[in-house]
Amino acid sequence: EGIGLSSGALREATALGFSVLPLFSYYSYHGPVFRVLVRVTHGKPHDTRDYGFISYCNKCGNSEGYSWGELGQMCCPCSNGEVSRSLVVSGPLWTGPLHDADYIGEMIKLAGELGWTYTEKGGVDLEKLLQKMLEESDCRLPFGYIKLDEIASRAKINSPPLSTMIITLQKEGYATSRSHIASNAIKTNCPMAMCIQIAKKLQQNQLI
Ligand SMILES: [Zn+2]
């Protein structure tokens, strides 16, 4: 799922000629609340590709982002170029990175200086959380996340361990990280079909 960065407010801001860039986003289970710290500047958005539409295919589980211009040409790889009835589309929303890597880096440094690094609040370890956020801010990573349970149920296998799956995807050359939003989920630029293949291979090789 993508993050609906209060899309009403976002639309209003862009209509007024402002550009909104998320610096930091934090999802709290106790709410649930999604907090986003944004930088609002006057002028055109840095990259209009980051505002768009997200499709999710009910049939194969593939997710894809689309720009305004591509709205008419949505089709899932699983339907061989034909119009897919299995696509659910949401938007317009922010489909770019959730955090600004430089900003998170500064926060980690600051937390260290203030001696907050090993602070735990509400069962959340600050350093681990910031580290996850830093991984998530890799600009190659797409919006949203994939639950391992979804990969497992589509592959008809048991859920692979999170760390094994992440390391394997990275070895295969895909940008992959944990998600600070969902505990047993990954962010990756690996398409769902390939995630399924890799998870199956892991199972067969009994690497897990
Ligand atoms: Zn599909």
C-alpha cells in the first residue's frame, strides 16, 4: 500500500504552487498514527514522478507506480499487455521515498550526541528505528512494502525468515530493506513474481 500523505492537503499545496517533500515519516501502532514531517518550499515539485498512482494486482500481487500521463495505460505484466481487471488503483498520492536520507543521517548523529541512541520508548529502540528508516530511504526502493506472508501464501510455502529473504534479494541485485511500518515485511524493487521464485528456491535449497 502507498502512503496517502494526507493527499487532500498535498493537492492543495501543489495547486498553490508549493512543493512538499517528506523528510521523515513514522508510523506508530499505538494509534495508529502516521506522522510525516515535510519540507514545504515555494515552487515546482522537485520531481513530479513522485506524485502518482499506485496499482495493486489482485491476481499476481504485483505493485506498480504510474504518473498522471500513464494513467490510461495501466496493465499488469501477468496479463500480457491486455487490460487488467484485477488492478486496484489508488491515488493521487506521494509515491516517492518516505524519508530524506541526509535528514535521517543527521538525526542518528544527533541522537548519538544527546545519548539517546539506546533509548527505548514504548518498546521501540530509537537507534534500530532510525537505522530502518535510513535503509528505507534508499531512492531505488519503491513505495509501500510486501508482506512475507503474502509471498509465502502465493508461493504456497512457509514464510521465509525475514533476514534470509532480505540478504538473498540483495545478493540477487535488488535493493531491499526492512519496513518500519510492518514488522514481517520488506521494501524491495524486486517484482512480486521474482520474490515468489526466490522464496521457492530458498525453500527447495533448504537454506531456511
Ligand atoms: Zn497481475
